[in-house]
Amino acid sequence: MTKILVVDDDTQGLYMLRTLLEGHGYEVETAVNGQIALEKARTAPPNIIVSDILMPVMDGFNLCRTWMLDKELQTTPFVIYTATYTDAKDEELALSLGAVRFIRKPSEPDELVTIIEGVLQETTDDHREIAEIANDEEPVFLKKYNERLIHKLEDKVVQVKHANQRLKALNWVSTNLAAIKPMRQIIAHALHIIIEAMEYSYANYFAFEEQSQLFRLIDAVAYTEEEFKELQRQLVFKLGEARGLVGLVGRDRQPLIVAETSADSRWIAADESLHSALFVPVMHEGELFGVLSFFSTEPNAFSEGHARDMMTLANNLAIAIENARLYEAEQKYAEQLEAEVAARTAELQVALEQSQAADKMKSRFVSNMNHELRTPLTVIKLYLGLLDHGRPDNWERYIATLTRETERLQLMVEEVLDISRLDLGRTTAHLEPVDLNFLIGDLIMDRAELATAKSLTLDFEPAANLPYVLADKQLLFQVLTNFLANAINYTNKGGITMCTATAVANDQLWVTASVADTGPGISDLDKIHLFDRFYRGDAGQNSSAPGTGLGLSISREIINLHNGQISLESTLNEGSTFTIWLHPVPTSVD
């Protein structure tokens, strides 16, 4: 990584330039005067140096000359970046000493970075030549150097410069805080800039909590992490509380100067080295956000001018905090809105997929109904013709066939009507105590011949002392009939067993009725959709068994009316078991 040594005794400028260069991916080392810069460069040479001119101990001119006389450093590009020495003769002297660029402050950040990048790409041949010329012209250098020092009246300029530092810090805070959005970053940046520009020892920010009426320390500069955590625990103040002065400033909403902390009984001596303090409220449009406090190890370090400056800072900080708060609220709302839109989009997508699936099933249903209706109608038409023209001794067989096909048509129509009534909410369950064993017994007797006709066994295993269930007898009989009819239709060998039992699930007592067959079983994919309307699984589509794909869907809707459940267990090539779960009649308490 390219390393840049930045030299400037202006701590604010040093911090801002370091932040700018690090933001562009450079490694940055800093020094506050030329002597320190030389020591750091000789220990760990940089790829380029950017130096101010007006500095204590060793200024930029002397640093540049010494740099070019150093065999190890003279090939490293030297850039002057100055706000004080800006005359053409200043530039002439700097370039004659070996500087490759002379940049006047202030400079646009992007322009400054571009210049530095350009210097880094250049060769060092010119730097060596300039260094050799500078080495040969020592008397000329001394003469020009002294002229520049006298001309600038360094002592006076330094005083003015320090005064400007404070103004620039306040200006930076007022113009740049608005661009920082997270509230904690706003406070941290403001404290850091001010403490360096004003040369204060410490700075704190206490946030005001409206609900609890308390001030809590949320940010500080110049403390270690452990010291900060301890201060957070100790320094909590009530609004209006004199102890610690924070609550007092919050109540009065006026700045407060403590010239000597040891002479003020309200002062909390968290650090014995601090001798003076300045407190200012942070407010915007009458709303109190918190209190800023600044401390110095020197007594009488704060003046009324400092108080005015810090009130300006506090006002700008309050506006930035309010903007950040609004921004965070907008961000939160945007995130919530985005989540709601995403959820709604997902719901619509699911609804669309369900609609598409329903359309697909309806299309399949129309096709199936077309086939299912056409087949019995064709048979009926054929046998009606045979009744007219066939032999009378076959009429009985013709009539039996006509009756069977008519019943088949009737069943299909009834299933379509059933599902329509369920959709419209016109089907209600008239619940009454029902003996499930008795109901299944009737069903077994009614359907035994159908099983016998296919050489299937049909067994019933009733549970003893089975509680009655709350059910609509007619609707429940329809569900059991559907399950048994499916078992007979899809089982080609073996048999069917119906049984009743009691079971406990989810801390509830249930009465169950099961229909188990030795049919082809149901695949995992078919299990997912088996109770969907118009759906016929592989077994249904690959067999000649009649059906519309509505029977199981109707059965589920009916059991839902009973607040019951249907479960399915099935293994391919082994068989399936459908189980109805119903609530027993509540036991009366005497």
C-alpha cells in the first residue's frame, strides 16, 4: 500500500487531510513539525511527503532542504501544501529546494488527490537534479529563506492562524455535519474536530431522555474505553439537578463556565487533573437534545468568546441531530414499507401460483368431466337403442346397465353441487351425538358386495366402549363412503380394513375412524396435492376408476366443518390408510 507522510501543525487540517487520503486507499503517517517528520521518515520511509511550511521546531522550507540533502530520502517526492506562504517567491523558493509541487490551501479534495496521484506516477530523476542544485546553492538558500521569514512575521501569523483554526473548525462543523446521517457519527465527528481545534483536554456529550428526564453520557473524546464505560455508569444526571452541573444547564438552557473546578461545590471530580469547564445546551426550536461539556487541565481556560463559539456549534449540532433523527425515521419507514411490499408481493405471487394451479386443475377437470360424462351418456344411448331393437330376453341386463350409468352421472353431478355449496357456505353441519361404530357397520353392509365383486376382503375392527362423536351423520357417512369407495376402486388384490379407536394428540382426546387398503399406495408428490380440487394422482389417471378429483377435497371441507382432521399414511406398492379425527361428545359433569 502506498504510504504518504503528512506534516502540519494544524491538527484540524491534519485530521481532515488524513481522512481524505485514507478514504482513497492510502496509508497515512502524520507529524506536527519537520523534526518529527524526519525522524519518522528515516525510520520508515514513505512513498511521498506532503508538508505545510509554517510549523514550529522545523518549518517546511528547512524540512524540504534537509530532505533533499538526505541520500535515503532525496528521491522521495516532496509536495508543499500551504495556506500561509502563498506568494510567487514562496513557491520559487520551495521549488528551488527540490519540492515537486507547490499547492495553495484551500484546494478541492479531488484536485489534491489527483495531483498526489500524478506525482507518484512520475520518475524521480528530476528530484535528484533539483536536490543537487539546492546542495550547491547554500548561500542563496539562506538569503531567500531569511527573506521569507522576515516577510511573514511568523510570530504574528501563528497567533492569527490559531484564531482562524477555531473559526474553521466551527465552519467545518456547521457545513459538514448535515452530510453525516447516523446520529452517533455526527456527535463523534463534532467532538473530535472541536477538541483538536480548540485545544481542549476532554469533551463529553450527554443525551437527554424526555421520558425519564435523565441525561446520560453517550459520547466522549480523550478517554480510554474503560474510562468511558466507568463514566457512563457514574455520570447520570436528573434535569434541574445541580450536582455535576449538566442537569442545571439543561434546565436553564444557558451556557455555563466553571473557571476553577475545585472552587465549585457542584463539580464532580471524575478527573482531578481538570481545572476548568464549559457546558452548553444542545437545542433546536425549543426542544432539548442534550448538553455538551468541554474540559481543560488549565484554570480559566474558557472565555465568553469560547461560550459563544460553542453555542454556535451546539445549535448546528442540534440541527444535524434533528436531521439525522428524521433520516433514521425515514429509513426505518422505508425498510418497513419495503418489507410490507415484499410480503405483499410474495402473497400476490402465491395467489397467482394458486390461481394458475386452480386454472390448470379446472382445465383438467373439464377434460375429465367431458370424458366421464361422455362415457356413461354413450353407454346410455347405446342401451336405449338396444331396448328398442334388441331381444326382449336381454332387457333386464340392459336396464341394469342403464341404471348403473345413470347413478354414475348422478354421483358426478352431486359432487360438483357439493363443492359449490361448500364454497358458498351453504353447507352446515348439524352436530349431534353419533355412534361411529354403528355408522361404519351400516356402510360395511351397504358396500360389501362391491368388495366381493372384486374378490377383496372387507373387515371391520370396532373399538370397544367407543365414545360418541359430535357429527352430522349424513355428512360423515358421505366422507366414510368416499374413502371406502376409493379403497375398493384402487385396490386390485388383498383387502380393506376399517377400524375405530381413541387417541390423544396435542393434549386432546380424539375418536378416529380409519380406512386401510392394500392398493398401489400414493407417491410423496401426490400426497402434497391429493386434497386439492380436481386433482387426480397417478393411480387415478392410470386406472379406469371413475372420478372427478373432487371427492377428497369435499371430504376435507366436511371434516373442517366438524373442527376435525384427516391424516394420510401411504407407502408405494403396499397400500394407504386414511384416518378421520373427530372430537368426542363432552362428558357431562354432575
